[in-house]
Amino acid sequence: MTEKTEINSSKNNELKGVLGSNKPAHHKKGKNYFLLSNEEYNKVFKSLSQKYPKLFIEDKVLIFKTEIHKDIFDAGDLVFSKSVIRKFLRLYTTKPQYKELHKENTSRYDLEGNEVGVVTKEDMESLKKQREEIKKTIAAKKLKKQELKNKNCKIENNHAHKDKKKTTQSNRNNDPKIKNLEGNQDNLRNIKSSNSIKPKLGLKA
């Protein structure tokens, strides 16, 4: 399996896809498109363990050789689609046991259970770097999501304020007491305006 596949498994874990023994995180809609249900995961595991009993072992975890998925595809006679197998492998590599074993100088194994190399220092450095990039990406997405949420809240508050203002104005226009008070004020202004116009006095001869 490629380092990229193992990195994707790390992303899965960051997104709360932490697994138990053979139990993957439940499928969620959205960006976690590669997740499988427990039932689907167990079916694939059972199929692969029957075909490759020395690699897929119920109570033992072995680190895959790089690009193990290509070996599975090349072997042919696939019970499941390539997409499903890729999803399974991504989930399998998020198992706590797998991650604990994935350290420098740990042996890698092929489909027949043979040792075919080890996890190198370069593998670990590359994995660490890409995990950090994944964390940054996740943090950026969370920040963007929060900013969008705040923006939507601001828009909703503005709409609510406008609606409240309209309702208050409507209630004011329909209130008879306010209408009478405004009418009296208008009459008072008219009276004052009328009294302010005084006749001019003529001069006596």
C-alpha cells in the first residue's frame, strides 16, 4: 500500500474515524466518502483473510508492504470492487494496533505473509509531514466553516432586526392611542401656526 494510502488513513482518524479491533467508524455522509459500515468492513476482511490468511489475521496486525493494493488487484478474482477494497485498506490502517506498529524498522509483509522490507526513516518523515499538512487543512476548513457560520448569523440577526422594526412601526401605526396623540399634536401645531400670523396695525392720521 502506498504512503499516500496510509496518509489518507491518518486523515480518516483525524475526522474521528478511530477504530476498535476490526470495527471501523460508521459511514457518514459528506467528505468521509471512503468509510464503510461495520458490516461492509467485516465482509471484506473475512474475504481477504480467507484468500490471504497469512496477512489478514483476526488477532494479529502486520504492516503492509508498499502498494499492497496493487498486488490484490493484480491477483484478480476480486469479490469486491477496487473502490471498496481501497476503502477497507484505508480503514484497516487506522486501527490503533496498526498505527502503533508503524514505526521505523518495523517489518513489512506481502500477501503471503513474507517479510519484504521495513518501514524506513524516510517513510516516517514523509508520513509525519503529510499528517501535519492534513491537520492544517482540517484546521483551515474548521475556521472557514466557523467564519461562514458567523456570517450567516450576522445576516439572520440583521433580518430579524429589520422584521422587528417593521413590526414595531406597524403596531405603532395601528395603535389608536398613538393616532389620537399624533392627531392632537397636529392640531396643536396648526393652532400655533394660526396664532403666529398677527394682523398689521395701520397708523392713525
